[in-house]
Amino acid sequence: MYQLSYAEAVEESSLECRDRERRALDRSISLLEVAEASGRGSPAATEALNFLRRLWKALVEDLADAENDLPDVLRGDLISIGIWILRETDAVEDGRSDGFRNLIEITAMIRDGLK
């Protein structure tokens, strides 16, 4: 009985983590949509890009942790996506890209994969 309760707690904890990640990705999408409407260089764009950068740095750090339970291939794929997002975020900020839409679409795909 103790093991079943522990297994249920671990599963629930995992579901809670995914839900928090999904909500954080939702927040970043909302911020990016406002930034897209406001334009690069706007305070909304700065806020969105900074939030997205902090979020993906944390996600990549977690994915790179040896104790992360995701399969290695999936972890590697998500790390690659995270690195792309971080580079694209810098490119948008520096004016080398107008990629709000790309950032929104990729982030939405990752978010939808957490459901």
C-alpha cells in the first residue's frame, strides 16, 4: 500500500510539474503575442523576450540534469529547441530577426506536447 501511495504521489507530482511548465509556456506565448503587436524594441517586446529567455534557460538546465527522467533522445531534442529559441530571442532583440511569430509557434508546439 505504501508503494502505491508513493507511486501515485510521484505521478501527481509529475503532472503538477508539467502543468506548471505548460502555464509558464502559456504566459510566454501571451507576452510574445503582445510583443508582436507592439513591435520590436517596445517595452512589451523586452518583457516577453526576457521572460522567454529566463524560462528556456531554466528548462534547458533541467533537461541537461542527469537526473531528468525523460528519454535521452527527447531531452536532446528539447535542448536543441531551447538553444534555437535562445538564439532566436537574441536575434529578435538585436534586430537580426523579426521572429516573434516563429517563437510563438514553436513555444505553442512544445506547450501542446505537455498536455
